Amino acid sequence: MITQTVPHQLHLAPRMARLGTETAFEVLAKAKALERQGKSIVHLEIGEPDFDTPANIVEAAATALHGGWTHYGPSAGLPELRQTIAEYISRSRNVDVTADEVVVVPGGKPIIFYAMLSLIDAGDEVIYPNPGFPIYESMIHYVGGTAVPIPLREERDFAVDPAELESLITDRTKLIIINSPQNPTGGILPRRDVEKIANAIGERNIMVLSDEIYSRLQFEGEPFSILSLPWMQDRTILLDGFSKTYAMTGWRMGYGVMRADLAAQFTRLMTNSNSCTASFTQRAGIAAITGDQSPVERMRLEFQHRSRFFVDGLNRIPGFRCRMPKGAFYVFPNVEQTGWRSKPLADALLDGAGIAALSGTAFGRFGEGFLRFSVANSMEQLEQALERIGRWAKENVR
Ligand SMILES: Cc1ncc(COP(=O)(O)O)c(C=O)c1O
């Protein structure tokens, strides 16, 4: 019998050192800890609608639970939901999509993960927006790919510059990620830019991951998907889902739309990792897409209203300069004139003013000089946040 043991040393696989994170969850944890110490915090850090999931969707899930939808289902998703999504995407993106081109997964994130796992090998280059959703960069590094950031600039309203993107394409470029409306900037890709990006790709053997998770939250004009360009259909992986559109972040349900041969590979990854997305939530997903869409429109208008209010308020605070976002629920002010760098500023606002916001650098190095505020909070809270930031700036901005 062994009586003496040395402490076991954890030897992680080297790839774990390459995995990044999403700072929003860390700031949320820190803000919650401050609250436990009795501090009052206004939460503008986390990217989720503050609305409840519409009642008809909750009802459909309850009915499904009582009706026995509690078992494993097909890895690619329930056939009825895949068909419903195929019809919705065909309608909204003006293309012909069939159910075998749809894979239902637990949230939008797995589509990013599976795109990397199935397409990117060591040394393959992936072009992605920066500042951008941090999981792109994290996943590229994790699978051993080479991350090639395309800077999003304030003076272009944070839209990708197609000419600059073209200049970054090399023989090793395997995947280009685009995201519209965009997290964290609220920028969108207008149709002419989408077409230019498609033209830049041309005949090259490059896939596009088009993250359209905020597609129903665009404030003006109709969103235009690269999937709508017929010659791009077999090169595009469209990511969309239920989290933001129907305020279903905690349900964990999203989907990818892609050529059927790639969908089969994503399905194998699902079998290996999750088996399937929860069956009763998928039944609710059918109700979400086929049911009353007025709650979606109400949320969109409310986010637009709150963004306008918050942007106007920020623009009255010394050192802050902010553009009106074109979609999603984030406000991304330039804070260079405060004299503070982004991360110390975000920390100081949390500690000194009780405002939980994210440093622009949480979204990549081109986010320096900016902060991200989520406006998925009540008008009262937003008003209070503006007042606190204003007061803090009076004392701390030269
Ligand atoms: C741009 C973008 N893509 C994907 C996701 C992931 O969404 P989900 O919660 O459905 O995994 C998010 C969530 O914040 C996002 O902002």
C-alpha cells in the first residue's frame, strides 16, 4: 500500500496555453464580488438581452417537456427544426437552402469552434475582425492557425475595408470571418462592401464564416448576407441562432448553414462532443421561428432607442466621443481624449464609479482607445450609469 504521495502535478496539453477567453464573464464575476461586498454596480458588461424569452416560446418548451421530448435526438438537429430554419434562411437571405445544409448546435459558439476544427490546420491563415468577438481569435490560436486581424476603424463606421482585406489575403488564407451587425462596435457591412469582399475572394479556395447572430437587430436598412450571392453559397458558413434574436442566451441553441458535405462533418463533431442539442429546446425553436415576431421588433426598437440615449449622454461627457451603432446592443465610445488607456479606464470605472464595462482591448489590440458598454439594461440603469460616469470624469479626466 502506498502511504506517502507527492502532490500530483497537473500537466496540461500545450494547446490549453493557446486558448483565450471572453472577458465579459470575468468582469461579471468581479462585479458580482463587489456587489457581495455591498457596492452598487450598474451592469453594462454582458452581451445578452435583458428581456425575458417570449411567452409562446417558453410555453412550447414546457409542452415539449411534458410531451416527452426529453431524449436524444439526431446529432444535426430535429428534422422539423432543420426544415424550419432552412425555410427561414431561404426567405430572409433570398437563397435556396435545404434541411441537409443546416446543423443545429447548442448556441452560436460551437459553429465557430467546428469551423476551426474542420477547416484550419497548423499554419493556415484566418482573417478576422479586430476589435471583434474574442472567441474567433481564441479558437484560431487553439487549433494552431495563424490569426490575421483586419482592423475595424472608427472613421469607416467600423465596417471592414474590402481593399485592406484583399491586401491581407495570401496563398495560405483558408477562412475569412465577417460579422454584421458587429460585436463590439455595432458596425454593419453594407451590401456594396459585402460584394467587394466576395469579389476579393474571387475564385480562390477560401471559406467565409459569416456571423449573423445579430441579423435581426439591425437599426436601419435590411441586412445583406454574403450567402445571398449565388457564387458564394458553397463557400459560406452562416452562423445564426436564437440567443440574441429571441432573448434565449441561456437556452443554448444556434445553428450553422453550409454546403451539405461540410454540414455532415459538423454533424460528426456534434456526435463527438454534444451528441445533440436538447430536444425540448429545439421544439421551442420551431415555435420561435414560426410564431409571432412582434417581440423581436419591440426589442430591436428598444435597443435602438437606448443606444441613441446612451450615445447622446456619453457625447456630453468630457473625453468621450461616440458614434451611433447601426445594430446589436453595444455602444463603443472612443475614450482616447480621457488620457486613460482602455483597460485601466474600465477597471477605474468599476472600482471608482460602480460601472461594469469592457475595455476595447478585450476584443483585440485594435480595440485600444475604446470601451464597450452593453445597453441591454433598463433606461433607469443607463441614466444612472451616465450620471456616475459623468461625475467620475469630472474628477478624473484632465
Ligand atoms: C458576434 C457573436 N457571435 C456569436 C456569439 C455566441 O452566441 P451564443 O451565446 O449563441 O453562443 C456571440 C455572443 O455574444 C456574439 O457576440
